[in-house]
Amino acid sequence: MKQKAIRISPWAPSDLSFGDMAAVTIGGLFMLVLGIWAFFAPASFADFVGFPYNRHLLHDVGAFQIGIGTTMLLALMWTDVVMVVLAGYVVGSGFHLLSHILDRHLGGHSYDPLVLSVMVTVGLAGMYLRSRVSGRTPRGGRAVRTLIPREGRSLLSRALSRAAAEREHAIRNRGK
């Protein structure tokens, strides 16, 4: 007899078995925890897995694991597959952007944060358009506004503006 899982959200897929929910939850949490560890404590993570320390590489690894974990966990809460994929993409790309801002002194290209900002913006625009057109997201299309709390949006906006100003200042003063 197939055991039905308890729905954790009114927008969750209705056909999940207990085994489905357990596998996706365990996998998603595993990816999320490892991603957070790699992103916020890269030296400790490198020691644990036994490979040479490379801060930026570990930040990128963490960013993508956080994105995968988020996607897996959101799949348990939303039936709209496109919205789940876009949200996971935005989270992973957002952490990737943060990685390039934090590690800008370690190399890379001066345009990396701009390109990654565009990628995040494209994902957010896709989520916004999806919520407006499909009407299949929680609370009648407010998915983008509720995904990032208001105070978090202004904080992120200020951090990105500050980083862009610092980068521009560094580029202008390079030849002096």
C-alpha cells in the first residue's frame, strides 16, 4: 500500500508519496547544508572534503549547491514546475553573484557582477511574468514579492549599488 505524504503547503503537489517526500527532503537539505557550509566556511569545507583550498571555487560550489537544495525543497511546496526552476535559478545565481562581489579581489573579469546581475534579473522577471500570466502561484501572483522580504530587497539593492560604485572607482583609479 502506497503511503500518502502530508502536504506541507496548499500549493504542494498532491501525488507525493511518503518516500518521494522523504527522498526529496533529505536530498534538498543535504545540498542546502553542504552549500551553506561551502559558501560561509570554505576553508573548513575544503579540509573536510580533502582538497586544496580555493576560496572563490568553494564560494561558487556553495552557491550552486544552495540553488539545487532550494529547488529541491521548493518542489515539495509548489506545483508550478517552471516557477520552482526559476526560483532555484534565482537563488543559485544570486549566491553566485554574491560570490563574485565578495571575491572580486581574487580575479575574474570586471564585468562578472554585471553579467550575473543580469542573470538574476532575468530569473526574477521570469518569475514575475509567470506569476502574472499563469495565476498558479501562491496568493494570486505575489511570489516574487514574498520570496524576498521588503527589508531584504532594500538591503540587497544597497549592497549591489555599493559594490558597483566600488568597482567603478577601482577601474577609474587603475591607471593612476
